[in-house]
Amino acid sequence: YDICQPDQIPPQLVIRRGQPFSMTVEFTKDYDPKVDDLKLVFQAGSNPMTVNGTYVEFILSDEDLPKQWGAKILSQEGSTVSISVFTPPTLYVGKWELSVDTVKKVNTSVDVYKYRHNQPIYIIFNPWCEDDAVHMDKESLKEYVLNDTGFLYMGTEDSIMEKPWNFGQFESVVLDCALYLLDNSGLKWEVRGNPTLIVRKISALVNSNDDNGVVTGRWAEPYTDGRTPLSWSGSVKILEKYWKTKAPVKYGQCWVFSGVCTTVCRALGIPTRSVSNFMSAHDTDGSVTIDSIYDAQGNLLNHRDSVWNFHVWNEAWMTRPDLPEGFGGWQAFDSTPQEASDGVFRCGPASVEAVRQGNVHLPYDGGFVFAEVNADRLSWMPNITGKLQCVDFQKNVIGKHVSTKSAHTNEREDVTKRYKPEEGSAEERAAVIRANQLGSNRPDIYRSVQDVQFKVEHDPQNTWMGEDFEAVLRITNQSRDYRTVKGRLVVSSVYYTGEKGEELKVEPFQGIRLSPGQDAEVKVRVTAEEYNGKLKECCMLNMSVWASVLESEQVFTSQPSFRLRKPHLTVTAPKVVDAGTEFEVEVSFPNPLDTTLTGCFVEIDGLTKTHKFRVGNVGPKGTFMKSLPIVPKKTGQTTLIVAFNSDQLEDVNASITIFIKAV
């Protein structure tokens, strides 16, 4: 931790619970164990009490006292005494005050000399300790506690992009900010040793909805009184601003909430990772289904349930003694304020294994997480009497490519099978049935499979910003009879939450007559000129598909989204540089738009502070190229996270690893 370094005034002491730490006591005269007793006093909170464990005092002894408070003398030389202090692996996490009482016996009198240390001792979780509830194998801890940079995954299920992120959990203000959040959360000290309740509280504290938390969420323009969510590339600047102002920072979306949660939890010593789910369901009514309602003409009506193109949440590693055996390990939690849980905008922690099995009744919020990854998608239309009936259902469109950064490489790891068995397997269907029984689902909503196949096709690897977009609806008659199909394709700009922006192209079709086994296709094309200036964050298009079969009354609906890929940012820098010596970072990329990029700036994260450079406009279809001067201060291997942002094009990013030598 930066606050422990010698250049800090004064340097602080941060220790992990459940393992001994050493301290040296310097007396004004020689220490004599025959007449001097040493007593250590630890206090926490505004009203320390012995009864709740926030006031602890004990005499030094010669014994090792594992799993409890205690201390023994390691060595003594004249007036200097070295002491080893033991802390329990269940200790409350926070800032503790230390006092040393010297009890001196002279004849029949007893004198007590008190010293109160003027700096707090930071005590945090210890995942290296086997008796700590957050214990994890030390190899994995290199990633989930010690790695201060990583990737968040965004995009669509067939076009996943990585966003480099500076977690920066060891930076100077981060631990203080994390403990400030807990101190002002209303969480009682006697539960501050419980990672389950701390993580649940953090999921509420990182958003600002209920408790003046860290980040204010906003999912549409304007962002003029803050920063756009896409322009952030790390947590440190957000937490620095919150620490300085004690007011919510504007603005964030799911990846920002997740990145900050990872930072806060890793700072506290809880193994944590950010996790992205593609085609992520947002179930508002606890039915464990996602319901879309259409009118008789196939127009999608407003509905509360939605499917986000992607959603980023978190997992924390811990035991769960409050749950049946077997449900410890990774626990999903989410600070993005989607739905209230027990009256507060928070989610989790939900056992990932319980989600996998469909045990949605177990705390906390398992049903919501289950729906995000394994809900069935239902489409409803009115019949001739006006009553809604289920006309289409899809079992395998929700919960694709659940992703996190690998613990051992910089590659993406797919963890979908931790959340659900193989899609369509008997085990997976059993989990869905169990979740439906434990949820509030409506009965008898499913219909049999129909005999005309519909498939949306496009090339995700060649869908670039600045170029025309094309997709195809392929229709195959799998029946033994003729089929007649009609419908329409509507392409719109779309927010990553699935909410539609502007309608760009409507392609109706009707009277497509197919003989048995015959194929047909309907194409839709949107030119760059048609979508330029109309895209929302994340540069996505959505195609709403509705089709019906005349002879069988089969209805097909689909809402696929497509990401327009941004250009690659090229970053070069020396592999080895000297601390305190300026070096150049060269940054370049081609502007894909027929528009001048204005309000341009480049930020470089991953050093002691974020470096921000205002740069000039970039002409239409021009090339941006700039050398940026950096003077590094900290030493060691460092990942630089570089992001270009402008008014017209955001979050063109890349990362590069360098080594900073001490001089």
C-alpha cells in the first residue's frame, strides 16, 4: 500500500488479520520484566466496548496464541523491546487505535504509564490465512487481490471487446476511502469481520442511490455536469474525487460500478473480480422469465423486462456459513442500481453454485442473478379476444459468454458453466424448472417448437465504424408443406441496456412462399451516412425482427444487437525506463468517421497519478498521432492504460506494460 511507504508523512501500518505482526517499543529507561508488565489495548469505533469486541486489552505472555488476541516478547535489549502481536482471523476490519500500558510494581504500589499511538493501525482481511473466511490459494491471489490492473469486457455476444482498467487498489487514498465508506455505512462493528455482509454493504455503497455513495449512474445524455461513463479508464480518479468531496462522482454505468467494487474489495483484502455477462436479462417481476409484449401488427410495446447487450458485475471469494454446505466460493454481487433488494439498491452476494443449481431462494438475490444468466425469453401477443398469449419462447438466448480476465494470463476466461450447466441439457432444464418453482413464475406458458427456422446472420469481425452495416434474416421451411411468411426488420441505434435510440431503417416483407426444405433471405443495409451522429454509447445497432407464418400461426421474434468496432489504438513506449526521467509514449489511430473529432484528450492511467493531455482536432478520415511526455515516479513493472476520447468518438483504448527502474 502506498500509505505504508517511507515517503508518506507519516507512513501507516496496514496488517492482515490472523497473522502476527511485529512492533518495537522504546522506553525511557531499561525494561525489567520482573517489575514491569506490558499491556496492549486495541480499540475500534466511536464507542469501544468489551462486550462487542471493539475494546480489547491483554498482558504480554510467552505463549503462542493462534486464532485469538495476544502478544509475546521476541527480544529485549536495554530499553528496547520487540513484540509479536497476534490477531484473530475473524477480527473486525477497520482502523484500530493502539495503546501501550506499562504496569510498574514498586514494593506495594503499582504505577501505570500510558502511551497512545498517534496513528491508527489498519487491519484488513487476510486471504493467505487458512482460517480467514476469504482464504484462497496463493497462486490465484496474484490476480484477485494483488493485480492492480485488468480488463472489463464489453460489446455483444459475438463481438466482445476488452476495456483496460486501472483498479489501483494500493494507491494512496483508496484504502482510506474504502474504510470511510464502511465507517459511514451504518454497519455495526461486530459484523465487520463478516465478508458476506461487508460485500452486500459495498454493493449499496458504490452507487449513490440510497446513501450518498461513490458513483451516480446515468444511462443517457446529457453528461455535461460530469464525465461520460465511457471516458473513465480506472477507479483511482473516481475514488480520489469522492474522498476529496465526499459527494457522488458523476457519471457511471455498469462497468464503472464493477471496476470500483473490484478496487474497494481488493483494497480490503477480499479476492474479487469483475465479470461480464452478454445477453444479460433484467427481470423486474421475479418471474425468472423475460417478457416482451407485441401488438397485433408486430410492434414491440413498452415493457419493464429487458435484455442488456452486456452487463458487468462482480464476484468475491468467501465461505458462506449462512448457507447449506457446498455454496461457498465465488459469490456474485452487483452495485449497478437496477432493482431494490430489501428496500436498498444493491444485489448479492449470491452463491454462484446456488445460481447454477437454480436454488434462487437462498440469500441474497439469487433469483435476480439466475434470471440474468438463464431466464427464458417469452414473446406475448393478443389473440382474437384481446387476451395475451405466449407466441414465442427462446430457451437459450440469455446468458452468453460470461467472461472475466484469466488469473494466469491476459486472456478472457469464459466462466458460463459456473453459472449454468450446458444450455439445453437435462441438468440445465432442471435448474430452470427449480428456479421457476421457487420464483413467482406463471404456469403453462410454453408452446411446442415450430417448423420454420429463422436465423439472423452478419459478420461481426468486419462490422466497423464508418462503414455500411448489413445483416440477413435467413428463413428455412423445415416442414413437409408449403409455408408463407411475412414480417419486418427494424434497425435502430441502441443503448447497451437494450433501450432503443433512433429508428434508422425499416424493411418490411410479406408473401414469401416456401416449399418444403426451401430457404429464403431478407437483407437489410444501413449506410454509414444513415447512422453517423445517431449512435449511442458503445456504438451499437439493434435489429428488431418479427415474422409470422400464415399456415401455422407460428411467430418468431428476435432482438439481436451488433457492435460497430472502433479503430485500434496503437501505443508504443520503451520497455524499460528510469524513475524520475522523462520518456515518450507514442499514440496513434485512424479516424474512421467523415467528421472532425473535437474536444479531444488522451489519458494515461497506471502511474501514481492520471496524466491527461488535451490534443488538437482530428480531421475526417485523418490519422491521430502524438508523442506524450511522462515522468514516472514509482518503480517496478507497470501497465499503462491509454485512452483517447472526443466529443464524437469515445474510449479508443489500449494498454502496454513497461518496467520502471530505480535510479
